[in-house]
Amino acid sequence: MRIIVLILAMGLPAVAARAEGPAVAAGSARLTPVVMAVQKVLPTVVNIATEQIVRVSDPFEPFFNDFFLGTPVRLQRQSVPLGSGVIVDPAGLLITNNHVVRRASNIEIRLFSGQTCPARLVAADSTHDLALLQITNLPAGTVLPAVGFARPDDALLGETVVAVGNPFGLGHSVTTGVLSAKNRSISEGTVTFNDILQTDAATNPGNSGGPLINLDGDLIGINLAIRRDAEGIGFAIPLRRIEEVVSRWLVPGKFGTGVAGFTVETTVREDTAEVVVGSVLPGGPAEEAGLKPGTRIRAVNGHPVAHALQVGQILWRLTPREKVSLDVGGPRPVAVTVREMTDEQLIRQRLALQVQELTPALQKALGLPATVQGLAISDILDGSEFALWDLRRGDIIVQIGNRPVRDLPALAALLRQIRPGDPLDVYLVATKSYGGDLYLKQFAVRAIVQ
């Protein structure tokens, strides 16, 4: 299956853009709060058109079957489902729904002017239906307009909200409504969401992945879906969950091989958003610098921060041996030096797995013949794509792509050559018991590198 993703952006300027439109005199009644919010957010919105090639029957197939030993001949045609996204970092990072870009083999950004730029998938989470894309090959010094963030959970029932997207491939469109409910429960496939925002703004299928904003023009959610059995009901993933997921992706290890060794969270104290340290990697650079969970971060490299995503906008750019300065309110800032990931850390980061080398003793314990060589899965971490394939502890990774893996350094060396977001074909061996006899099962799975 081949899928081509086409994203139409509202411009790719060297400086922050503004939505174009007719000149309106200051103080005009036409400059309503909705219009002003739309003018602020529209340049940050991208439109996504995915193009999928599917197989169809060829009317001449019986002829080829008769004369070419039954070889099937099939034609292909393209379908074009549509979605949206929003830029969250001036260097060209954007978020959308995972289902909008799932299994995409090619991503291209089409500017409002008609120019195009490629993009790549950096990270995806099917459980939360979110994905992070990066526009690539941007001209040096390009600064894109990025969406602003509301305070987490600062959404008022009945307040006016605006949904921006690309319904039905008609280009940018804007719809308004009110916030009808919070913490709604809806299901998408096998996943159930319990914190969804509900609005009566017309959010058609093409709005998926686009922003839901308040009248300040700040992001409060990502448009998710509409109920097919009800008119005028739309849903959005709330900002709190977006920050929890995306801030975990905006780290050096998602864009290179560095590790800072801490995560951040957004909290609200006395109606003010603050950033605190969520977790600290034992023995990592942040712990060695004295950083502790729960510590409030007031500024990063001299820039005040109030959202975890703002910290992530600085962290993801860092490479090994670079330093980041954290103002935690003490007499001097905390300086964290990014390190190169160890082999074990890299494997955990890229595969969300823990593996161990297959020793003779472990082979015997697992009932494997000596001819099976590889790495045994000892743990499947939260968020691992391999959990979707029903992998188990004790399954053996024998090959990745066309390269066999026998030890941790070999696997780590291979992963250092693969970018997060790339697909990975993993070949495994597992033992199965039938009627008291032990059999070997060989199988392969495809997952996205994390």
C-alpha cells in the first residue's frame, strides 16, 4: 500500500506571517473577536490531503490468468481523504491526528503560494490519535508562525470557540460555535477517550487534526471527529492531553541521539500556568545537575516558560554536549549538559522495548534450539507500537530489515542510522506449545521508530 500525504500551508515566510485579507479600518464593527482570533491563527493552520493507492480488479485479468499461468494483473486507483494540522514550533513542527497520516509513505507540504516542501513523520501515538510532523528542507533562517496555547483546562462551557480546517478539500474554512461539554466519552475503533471537548461548531471529517481555538486565538484542542448519527456535534482532544503527549516528543532523543534526562509537565496554580519537572532519569544528565521532580522551571536559556510545549521548543534542538540553562528560582540556574544515549537508552527510546542478549542459558530456559540467534524481549514499555502486534516477553528479534541482530551494540548501531518516524520491519521467532509439543513460530511486524 502506498500513501502520499499532501499538506497545504497558509504560507512559509521567513518571518511570522499574518492572514491576508481586505484592509479594514481600525475600530470597524467588522473586526469582531472571532475575526481577530481567526486572523491570529489562520497562518498556523495546515491542510492535509492523503492520497492512497488501492488495488482493483482488472477486467482483462481472466485473459492474463489463462495465458500467463494464473498471474494476477491488477490496476491501482487513488482515493484522497483529507485532514488538517497546526504548526506548534516556528522551525516547522506541526501536530495532527494520527489517523490523518497513518501509514503515509510520502509527505509533501504545499504552500498557500503554490510552493512545496517535504515533511516527515517524527512521532505518532495511536492510543491518543496524535502525530508530530516536521517540515524538512526549510530555507535557512525561516521562522514560521506557530499557534499560541491556552491555559490547560481553561475552557468555559458556553464560550465561543472556532474550528479551523480543510473540510472536503475545499481549502481553509472557519466555523464557530460554543463549547457544549467537557470530559465527554467517545470511542474511535478500539480506543475510548474520556476527556473530550464537545462543540457545536461544524467540524466535518476534513477538520480532523485542525485547531480548536478560543477568542484569544489560542489553542484549546485538536479537532477529532464528528458523530455520524447526529448533526452539528463535533469533538476535540483537549490541550492538556496534547501537551502531555507532544512534550514527551519534543526532546533531543526524538531528533537525534542526545538525552537530557528529564520530562516536564504543565500545572495550573492560582489560575496561572506553570512548568514543573515531571520525571528525572536516574543517573542521567539532569539528575547529575541536581534537578528533582516537582521543581518549577521559570525560564529556559533566559526565555520565560509557562507551558511544557514551550520548554520542548528549546529542548528538541539540542545535540550531545550542548547545555541548557534552567531557571528554577535559586541563586543560580541549573545547567544540564546533553549526553549521547547509551545503547540501552537508544533501544528503549527508538523501540520502547527492553531486550537482552540470547545466552545459552536463556536459550535453554526458553526452549530454543542453539541455531536461533538474536535478542530476547524482556519488557514491552508503555506506548510501544509492538504492543499492538501482541508481542510477548521471550519473543526473539532475529533480524531488522535485511540485517541480522545478535547483540546490543549491533542493534544500537542499526538504530543510529534510522530516523524516528521511519517504518521498521522486524523479524522474530517465538515458541508455541501445541498438544505438549513445542514449535517455533517465525513472523514479522512493521512498526514506526519512536
